[in-house]
Amino acid sequence: MIPDLTNEDLKAHEFTIIRQRMNSSRFNLEQRIEKYVRKSDALKIQQSLKDFLLVQASLVDKIGKTQNGYAIELATLCGATVGRATLNYDEEETISFFHAKKIDYHKSFPFPVNDALELYVLSLDIHRNSKCLEAVTDAFFAWMQETTAENIISQPEFSSLPSFTFNVDGKSYTAPLSSSAKEKKPSINVQKYIKSPISSPETKLAEKQAMPCLSDYIHGHDEIKQEFFKITTVVKHLDYFSRLFDRKKLFQNYLLVGPPGTGKTTLISSLAERCGLVFMNIPCVELGSEYFSKMASNIHAVYDTGRRLLEQEKKLGVIIFFDEFDHIAKRRGYGNSPENDSLITTLNENLDGGSSRAGIITFAATNIEEIIDPAITSRFHKLYVGYPTTDEGVIGVHHAIIKKMENYANQALFGEIDYTQILPFSRRDERYKSGRVIEHILYGAAIQSALQEVQKHGEKETLPLINTFGLAEAYQKYHLDEPFPVVTAKTKTRIA
């Protein structure tokens, strides 16, 4: 089932393993182990890691020629089994660091082993003054055994086996198999975040600009609208600007900074619609994965999709929008996470590659700019998207949202509103200046009005207009910590 490994098989990979794994500047395992404080036998630990890596590399070479589907998992399980036997650590010391962490074995060799070693190195740094090195290393091997066995047991020839044996340099080893298999989490499905323009790329821009545009319903943000005007003009006259300037310099990346609910996503969606561009709205929290380094792969997948839309589907352009950008762009060293550092490198590569193509524009939004890596922010032009600073601005947000609601309903929904009865809410708590909160309150008031009308008179084409009293009541009933208005049977009171 598993091919035997000879001493010659191991020696064939020894030079590469020692140079690129044990002694490389990336992992520097031998030096780390020698300097580790709590250990009893550095040579044994080094040998156990060397055996693990040698067996793994040798078996990948042999198994991969006939069983590519799970060669890396089998080789890793066997390597971890040999390494653990060499270490021969039988003390009980709990190491929870590796719990629930995963390695993506869909990647080609040696990327999975590099990911695993990065986690091992991180575990050494974290446990340096608290845990014995033998215990950390044994926990690492046990984790390698468990996570690979979960995948291997899904194969028919292994599904009913509690373990299997294999031979290395004339010595027999028994590799345990997990009793249950867990399904791997797939890569991010980028397609579900893509919103294509209403018109095809071949449609004349004049026709696109004649369509209803979300920016008509956005109040304020004049600086951002000016930037949007520049982008739409360049897109409209792309051939002309390309003759005058290097196409790599025509577009920038933009970082939108400001509190939640100020219309950042709506603004970017509006830009994409007005330019006739594909809009990829990527929630950064969904780029995450249980598999180490999968987030970086997901970021690559987003940009690869954008390039495909340009090159193969001949789209006019693509806007990639990362919401809650701080989730994937934290400063290097933040949280002592090697995966976070890998994300920064991946983003830098794609941001440079994205802006170098006249057709991919990256926008990102964050509420906490201060934790984003400086190398990332240097690749963006920053735009502040804040709450309105004046009463007129707050009223303008109400008017813009009401206009959108009434256009959709094709009828008037609100009467004359005395905003002196509404503004005290935003003066007391600036969260009431948020467009998202205002929209929730306005929709809550309108839906409640429609519900009452249906209960009294059934379905009617025209609804009674909401007045100042009804809107003030909706404000009073709204809970800032809840996503939608809560309708109660409170006594109607008028705000002073």
C-alpha cells in the first residue's frame, strides 16, 4: 500500500531538507532548537524533525507518481509518525496551540509543509518560556497525524482501517488513522460577490449615464464624488487618456475611512454602476478559513477573477471592494501571526498588479485605519467618509433616502417633516447621523404605516403620508443596538 523507503531514498532528499528547511533563514529550525530554554535533548528534537521532513519528501516523490490525489497527506502522516517515534516523548503536557488549526493539502508540495513549519515556529515563540520543547514538538507531530488522517480515511482503501504499516530503512512503523473524517472547507466562491453592470461593455456610455444612478440618492461626500467624476471621465475616454499617459498611472487604489453606516458600500456600488463596471463586493470576514494560508489564496482568487473578467470576458472594468479591510490588512507582527504577514505580502503584490492594469480599481473600507499595515496604506489614496457635520447635512441624508424609497414605491410616502422634532436625536447621539440607521428608521416607519393600513382597509394603491409625529415615534422606538426598528405599543409622545 505504502512503498518502502530505503536509506538511499532518504539520502536523495537530505541535502535539500537540511538546507531549505532545517537551516533556512525562513525557519532556522536547528538554531531555534539550540536556543530554546526548556528542553532536555536538542539533538533528538532536531533528528525527529529531520526524520519527519525526510520521510515526507521521499514518500511524496514515490507516492505522487501513482496516487496524486492524497500523496501529500499520506507522506505527511508517515513522516509525522516516524518523527514522533524518534522523539519518543511520553510525558503528559497539554499543548492546545494546534487545536482546530488546518493545513490546505490541495496546494502543491512543498507549500503545505511550509505552512505547517510556520505554525511550528510560531508555537516555539509562543511557548518558549512556558512549555517544554519536546512537548511542543510532540504536539506538532500529533496534530500532523490527526489532520492528515482525517483526509486519508475518506479514501476507500483506508476507510475501514484503524491504522496501516509502512517500512523506512528496514524498520516498520504503524500510522494511526482518525475514526472520523472532516470535510475540507472549499475556497471562497468569488462569483457570488460579483454584480455585473446593467449594460454590456459594448453599450455606449451615454446610455449608461442615462440610467437611474445610486449617486443621485447620496448626500454630501463631495470629495469622493469629485474622485468618482475623475474615474468616470477616464473610463469614458480611456483610449484618449492612454495615448497621453502610461495606463498604469491612470487609476489609483482608494481607502475609505470612517465610521459604520456612512454609505461607503453604496458609494462604491454607485460608481461601478455609473461607469458600467463590474462590482465585486468582498466582505473580508468571509475571506477567512480554518486552513492556514487559505486567506492569502482567497485574495489571489479575487484578483484572478478580476483579471479573467477583463481578459477573457472583455468587461470594461472591475471594481474590487474590500469591506472591513482591517480584517485582512493588519500591521506586520500584529498578533504575532505569520499568516497575517503573508496576507500583507499577498495584498501588496495584487494591489500593485491590480493598479498596473487599466481596468481593475481596488477600493477598501475600514473603521480602524490605525491597525492597517503602512505598506498597504501607502498604496491607497485615502478618502474620509464621515457623518454629516451640520443639521443641514443630516436633513439631506433623510431627503436622499426618502427620494430613493419613493422612487421605488412610485408614490409619495412622507409628508412635510418638521426636522426640529427629529434633529435632537442626532445631537444627543451621533450614531443617529448614520445613513444606515436613518434608513432603518425611515423604512421602519413606512412599513409600520403600510401594516396599519392593510389591517384597517386592506391593500390600497396609495398609502397615507407619514408626518412628523409618525417619524418621531419611529425614532423613539428604534434601538441602536438592533439591526431593525422594534415596534412596540408604547404611548405616542411628541419629542420636545
